[in-house]
Amino acid sequence: MSTTDKDPGIYSASGQDWDDVVNAATSAGEERIVVNMGPQHPSTHGVLRLILVLEGETVIEARCGIGYLHTGIEKNLEFRNWTQGVTFVTRMDYLSPFFNETAYCLGVEKLLDITDAIPERVTVIRVMLMELNRVASHLVALATGGMELGAVTAMLFGFRERELILDIFEMITGLRMNHAFVRPGGLAQDLPDGAVEKVREVLRVLPGRLRDMEDLLSENYIWKARTQGVGYLDLTGCMALGVTGPVLRATGLAHDLRRSSPYCGYENYEFDVITDDACDSYGRYQIRVKEMKESLKIVEQCLDRLRPGPIMVEDKKIAWPAELTVGEDGLGNSPKHISDIMGSSMEGLIHHFKLVTEGMRVPPGQVYIPIESPRGELGVHMVSDGGTRPYRVHFRDPSFTNLQAVAAMCEGGMISDVIAAVAGIDPVMGGVDR
């Protein structure tokens, strides 16, 4: 702009100055900054570091930094006997410990060639605990996802309902998390008195509580605005990256290992594989809500299938002592079980001594066992050299694989949408950094 000499109050405008402004804005837009989101716990589902390259509020590049929760569990397994390994693997994906334990034990049992010898009661209890664990895990996914997007009530509801399930786990196993309850060949102990009634009571309460969570979020305008169309990843992207679980089923593909490759007798249970075709964070939320209802249906079928029976294989060279009782000195082997071990035969006593001190010997070989965890395909590749300890155990943890999708979901979107995208993946860093 310029003023005339005749009247300083009159201005004439030209386009040259505007061109300068446009050029300046264009050059400024090329300036990028690198932001570290994390490593921290509250808004990243674990100790995850995201390295974001930003242009303004647009994410140009997104990379994951992992390893902050590394425990060396897989390496530690090489220095413990086969039964002791359960105590380690249960701590990987700490939101779904029963899945870690079951996958590991199914691998050991496959190497021992005793899969068909596992008592029916053991298999039913394993399925019941896994499905209750699936509900508890999905509740945390919705609770933390809601909290990260500002829905604090969703967090309160989610953890309140999860407490009901953790109370059951504590009653059955003695612990709320990291149970080490599933053992090669069976279980650590049988269900205590009152456990079935407690599970049935929770099955009466939970459906109404889940509806409260659904009513709070499903048609909530803000929740839908923050999740619909956010974190988009279609079937082609999932297949290219090896993504499984709710993220894959949100593309419309009904892939669930409980159906496509049944284990633990899942082929005998009635349930639906939930899918959605939105390919976004909202679709993944819908899948988790509906999957919890299907899990409760499976748990109810488990209670109907429970029959009296052993909770460990009969082979005494494999069967870890599991007839426990609560005495004056705490939980331990029952006096009857001890007298049976000590007084039946010298050979039985020697077998028991060697089993507890050295561990069982597993024939040489290798096996891969996949199961459907709350986050997708949890697989264990197990190698035995014929000794009392694993030669190598490697877990294909779905959180580790699914994290590859962060870049595809977030690049080109807003920085505020990164949180919704990661919440839709629901990674657990204990499984990533095992």
C-alpha cells in the first residue's frame, strides 16, 4: 500500500505486497519441527516414544521408539525349566496374562505330544479364564482410550467393571495379574469353592454395565468426531503390515484364530466373529464393545460344560504337583498328596524329586502355536533340544507387529489424531519389549 501526496488519508492498493505475503507463507510452510511424544505412560498405552515430524499441526512423519520396558523375558526362558517359564511369560502382555500362559503351555504340550491327554476340565477352565481376560483387556482399551480423548467417565466405568473380573482372578489364582496359573499339562490348582457362583454373578452384572459404557460413547458426538475417519487403515494395509486382531477385523475381514484355526476346543463354542467396515478408530471401538458380549456368551457356555475331573495330566513324569490346600503355613501341597508322594513308592518319590528340582525333559523339536489374544495373533515359536530347559522361545506379540501401522495411520493427519489412532491399536508395551 502507498499514500498519495495530495491526501495522506487516501490509500491505493496493489497486488505486489500480497505476492510477497504468499511467498513468505509458502516458504514458512516448509519449516518442519521434530516432536517427541513420550516416552511416558498415561497417553501412550505404555512406555512408548513417538517421534513426530510436524508441519504446523500436520504429521509428516511418524516413527515408534521402543525398548523402554525391555525385560529380557525370552532370553531368561533359556535359563529356567519348562514349568518355571510360565512365571516369565505371564508378565509380557500384562493386560492379558492368561493368553501368554496358555500359548506357552500349548507349545510345551505339543512338543511333549500330550495335547489330546489334557483333561477336559483343564481346557474348559482355560477358555473361561481367557475370555474373562479378553473382557478385562478390552475394558482397559476403552477406558484408557476414553481418558486420552477427554472422556474421563469412560475411564472410571472401564476400570470399575474390570475390578469385578480381577476379583474373580484373585479368588481363583491368588493374584490379580501375572498369575502363572496355567501350567504345562494342566493348571496350578482346581477352582476354589464358590468360584463358579462368583462368575455367574458377574455374568448377571456385566451386561448392564457394558451397556452403560456403550450408551456413554457410541452415539456421543464428540467421541465420534474424534474417532470416525481417524487412523484409517484398509485391508490392503493390514495385510502388507501383518496387522491382526480388532484392527484387521475393522476392515471387514472375519479373521479370528478361534474360528480359522481352533484350539482349546473353541470349535465347540457358539459365538460370532465381529467385523466392521469403517477401517477407522471408531470401527475398532465398536468391535471391542461387541466382542466383550461374545466373550460373556462363551464364559456362560464354559460354566455349563464344567464337569468334575482332574486338573493335570496323569503322567507323573510330567504332572507338576497341583493338589494344593491352605494350611497353617499358607498355600501348599495337601497332606494327602504329600503322603501319596512320600509313601507310595521310592520310584514315585524319585520322579517327584527330579521333576521339581530339574524339571521335565521335553523331546527335541520345534513348534509354532498361534492363539487369538485381545490384540490379535499371539504366536509362540518354541525350540527344544531335548533338555529340561527351552533352547529358544520367541513370541510373535501382536502389539509389536501392529505398531508398524502407526506411520500409515498417522502421517498426513493432525497431531491430535495420533492419540486416537494409537488408542485404536491398543498396544501393550510389555508385549512389545519382551
